[in-house]
Amino acid sequence: MSLMRRDRTDSGDFYSLVEMAICSFAVLAVVVFIARPGVANASESRERWGEFQWLSPWIETGASYRDPKDGRFSQGSASFGGRWTGWTSESPTNSPSGLIQTGIEAQISIGTRSLVSRPERYAPLSNVERSSDPALVDAFAGVSGNWGRFRFGLIPLAFGLEDGNESERSWLRPLILRRGLIGLRDVGLSYTVSAGGFYSDWYVHNGEGGEDRDREIWMTARWEYRLRTDRVQWRWGASGQVGRTTPDSTHPAGSTASTISELDPDQSSRLRFGGLHMVSDWVIGEGGRGSPTDRRFGFELEAFGGEILQDARTRRLRALRFDLEYEPFLKWGFLFRGEALDPDTQISGDLVHEAGLGLQYYILPGALKRSLRAILMFTKEWSEAPLGATAGATSASSENHRVEFVLRFSPDVPQ
């Protein structure tokens, strides 16, 4: 759904964002008002029909420098919204099991377009589209119970370690997300169910993360097993995604096709992606998880692969990432990251490697420390030499160094 199609100045962006916020929350307020029955006892009405709450703001901003002489300040991402939750049968206090029998939810949030993260294979929605443009980030309604949860609308997508919640990200976005291979949100339907540590997420969606121009349907799924105690947690999972594209979305008339896409934008294509992931972290401080003395040691391992089928030929890609995180002090954390991406396994010389070292400083004291943090990341990126090249033939132009500084604020950081 395209929200910003006209040319805009920076002041126009601001007023468009304000206008969008007013309209979004007005719609949500009307829905809540209509849903509330006219009863004399306000507390009884709230107990039966739920309540509205503001979502905590999310802000990520910073600066970066990249060879050669490319330095800039940037607004990475930001969001703010509201959420209404209620129940139709039994409230948590009245239910014998303590669970909501049939829950209802509605959520609307606005923010920067980077939180939607449209895949790069699709042509931009406008000639002036930027990742910092204001956009509708969440707009969905849902119903849940002991049988699972359904959501419909503009919803977060779960694939690998990504589930649309930036607050759960310890460091910076991985390479497959920065290269636009997968999206974070889309318009569609989702179903989530869990039992005994097993979690399953299913999605049917447009695939484009915005206006549906090719009328093709995508399907995404993620399966996980989670083991969690007060001091240790593990996650093992697998993900899959299939879909189609046409030139109506990858290179429509009058648009500019992406220059870093994994496919030929002038041909129809069939795509399928898959991934495996494993995550673990241990509390090594004296206190438990979320306590003022909480310190952690952990790792993330993620493998990704895909296949793009077009009339001209079939292209296969693969990626691998390993993160090692260690917090030796209450206020400081360190990260080592290694990543590799081969955008076409049939072509030599295009394999991209990245090695990074990160430093994280927690600004707030005690249990609130993960709500406000500063991140400094040093990364070296290089490409392999083509087949037949002599040893040491990789030129200096194939190596890049970058430094990134990020300030991140989020009161609702999962523990």
C-alpha cells in the first residue's frame, strides 16, 4: 500500500507524517469507541472489552563512514503507535486457567519506511523513495485463543531470526536484510501457534511490502523450538518462503529497476528461499535475566539459501552469518561478526565477505540498561578474486572499510 507517491520536501515529510498519525489514531479511536458498550460501570466495561495502550517509541539514529570518503548522519529507523486488546468470552481474572479464551487485538503504528524493509527486487514506489520516509508500519487486527492466533492486515513477517521487532536485535542488521533479500512486513494473513516449546508461524501475503502491483501471492513459514530458563535460552529453527514476481512489480513502465536485485527485472520469476538458525545466550552475571547485574554471553548462527528460476537461467544464492557476543562488564558488551554472501553460485568473483568488531555501551543503569545503548561497529568488506586470478590478485578497490555509530532507544526490550 503506497502512502507517499508525490514528490516531497523535508517539511512535506514532516507534515505528511503528522497527518498520517492523526488519521491512524483517529481510526483506532473510533474502532475502540464503537466496540465499547454503553454501560454505567467504566471498570466493568474495561474488564470485559479490554483497553487501549500506547506502544513505546523506537528510535535508532547514528552516523557512518565508508571508504572512500563517504560519511553521513542518518535516521536509521523510528516508530510509534497504539494498540487495543480485549476479549469476548472470559477475562484472564475470571478464566479458571488464567488464559484469555478468545482475545481480540488491533494495532496501528507509524514510522520510517526502513521498518517495512521492502525487498530490493521490487522497483521503488516513487522516484524519491527513501528509507527515512514516513510510512504505515503496522496496521492489523487479530483474534487469538488456546488454538493459536490469526492476524490480518499489514503484519510483521517472521523469517529466520527476523520477526519485525527491532527491539529484539542485539546489534545491527545482517547482510541478507541490508541487501534486501527478505522483507520485514507485508500485507496479508498470518497464523501462529505454539505448544510445549514448539512455535510455528504461517503467512500468506503479497510479497511486495507495499502496493500490490503484480497480483502474485507469497507464502512464508517458520518453525522453532525454544528452551528457556532464568539463566539460559536456546532457539533452533527453520524457515521457508516461496513466491513469484512479474515485470509489473520489478520494472513497471516509467520506473527504474533495482541495480542490486538478485533477478532480471524484465522477466517473470519464481523464487524460493530457505534458512536454518540457532541462537543461545547465557546469563553470566550474579543476578538472573533482566536483573541489574545481568551480563550475557551468547552466539547466533544463521544459514540462508535461495533459488531464482527465470526463462533465461536459474540462479542460486547462499549466505552464512555467525555472531559471538560477550559482556565482560555491566556497562560494556563486545561483538564479533563474520558474514558471507554469494549472490550467484555459478559466477566466480562475486562472493562478499564481511568481518566486524562491535562495542556496545549501556547508558542507563541496572535493569533498564538495554533500553538505551550506544553501538560502535568496525567492519571490513571484501570480495573473492575471480577464478584463474593469481594469489593476492584481489585489488584494493574490492576492499571496503566502514565505521558505524548507532544510538538506540527502546523502553520495551525483551529480556
